[in-house]
Amino acid sequence: MRSFYHFMMTYRGKKKPDDESKLADWMFQDHNFPKHSTEYHEISDYLEWNSPFTNAIAVFDALWDQYLLKEKD
């Protein structure tokens, strides 16, 4: 299973940033983000302490569901 970080890199670099791309770009820039993690709680806890914008955790939760669906394939 690839890491959540690796999954999120597909959302980076949009010309018109949306919340998903903002989170992905922030994750890329944050050198302390748990880049190899596949664990929901590890990433969720990190975001709770280091949230880059107001609804980042809600965006993460929605993307986590997509991540799980894609990684099952």
C-alpha cells in the first residue's frame, strides 16, 4: 500500500488551487509531515497540531476515504 502522502501528490500544483491541492502543496512543503504513513490516526493527529488552514482536517477526512477506495484496487 502506498502512503497517503504519495496518494496526495496527485492533487498538487493546480493553477486554481482548491482545498485538496492546498493540503497537498502544504504536505509537500512540510518536511516533518509523516510522508511514509498509511495510518489514519498518525496523520490525523499531526494535522490537528499543525493544521495549515481552517478546514484542513475535514478535507483530510474526505480524501482519506478516497485513498482507502483507491488502495483497495
